[in-house]
Amino acid sequence: MVESTLNYLAPMAERPCYYFYEPPAGTPWRNTSGDRRMVAIEDGREISPRLSLDEEGFVLVRHVTAVDDLYDPEAVRGTYYREVEALVKRVSGASRVLAFDHNVRASTKSAPAQRLAKEPVRFAHNDYTERSGPQRVRDLLGEEAETLLGGRFAVVNVWKPIRGPVETAPLAVCDARSIRPQDLVPTDLVYRDRAGEVYSLTFHPSHRWFYFPRMTSDEAMMLKCYDSDRAAARFTAHSAFDDPTSPADAPPRESIEVRTLVFF
């Protein structure tokens, strides 16, 4: 276990909003304030064998990819997506899995391939909400969406180091069972051509945070960001954090995350 600071959302009366392009005159880039909290982050490796996507909302799995360059978007979409779909289907027991989006992240931009990578997100959040989870199915699957939405479906992210071990800005995940519904705050992400909605997380002492120290490139973390089944883990908030045990000369974090729609 380590102790580190996580950035929560400070409680606010208005709806949180972030702009990802220059907002209209007089409108701030964001209207939120952070609530920095020192929390205990437990070693998930100690309990890894009993973790479940449907209980805690996250698991650690072994995955060796055939893709040589995970910064290559064509190789990722053409080969890595298929690998991830097979992995999620096997672990979750789903009947159908569709990988539809990914991000590569790097905590520095020292190499040419890293220059298009995004920074690790250091804010406690969940990628989908009660509204935006089903909307993603409608956006991607058109006419068959409503039929699929009549059954159980989930959104599962697969987070994997591009290089390991990860010692800088590892990913912390919050046990879904420890998150109260009122801790999740719908938050607008406004882009020039569209708007999205995520959950920001407000602090509560019940939250239990975990990470998997020194994850390697042949490991992956699966975390559930939506589930239509209200009896299962539904939302697994997560955030990058500073590991106080990391060496001063630790290499930068490089990772890839793939989002999948999962149908049962």
C-alpha cells in the first residue's frame, strides 16, 4: 500500500463542464475546482486472484500482443482491436465484443512517436454515465442499437503498458462497490463538433483505491466503465497518480487503452 494525492471534484452547485477548444468569449475553459485528497492506494496484486469485473469492477490479466508498435494506429485498429475483443470476450463471458476507440498516453514527449500521445489523466473520473453509455451504442451501431440495448451490455476498458515496468503515473482504480451513486457527478466534455458526458468523482471516505505496482507490457488491466445490469459493478472510477515509491530516474509511463462495447 502507498499513500498519494488524488484529484477529486470539489462539490459545486452548477453542472461541471470542460471545453476542449477555445470557448465563447467570457466562458471559462472549465468551471470546476479540484479537491485534492491524500488517500491510501492498496496493492491489487495481493488480491488479484479473487478480483472480478462484476464485483470490484476491475481485474489484472496477462496479455501478450502481436503488434510491434502500439503507437501505429493502423496496426492497433487492424490487429490489436481484434486481440482485445477476444480477451474481453474470454474474461467477461460476453457473446459479442466491439473495440471502438483507443488512446495512447505518455508522461513525456521525448520520442517522436510520443508527440501525438495524450498526457495521463490525473483526475478521478469514469468514462461513461447512465446516459452516455447507451448513447455510445446508438452512435456506433445504428439500426441494431435498440435491439442490443434491450439486453445486458457494458463498456469495458483495457489498459496496457506499452513499455514496462510502469513506475511513473500508474493507474489507480476505485472499487465499484465503494462508490455511492451520489459521488458520481455528470460532467460535460465540449468539443468543437460534439459533446460528451463522463462522471467526475467527489470524495467520500468509503472509497477503496487499488493499483497494480510495476505493471509490465505483457499485462493488462480491464476496468468496467458502464454496465446496464444494476446488480453488478457498474462504474469504476480511475485516475493516474504519483507513486511515492517510484525511483527519481523512473522512465516515463507509456500506455494504451482500448474501449469496448460488451454484449451478453
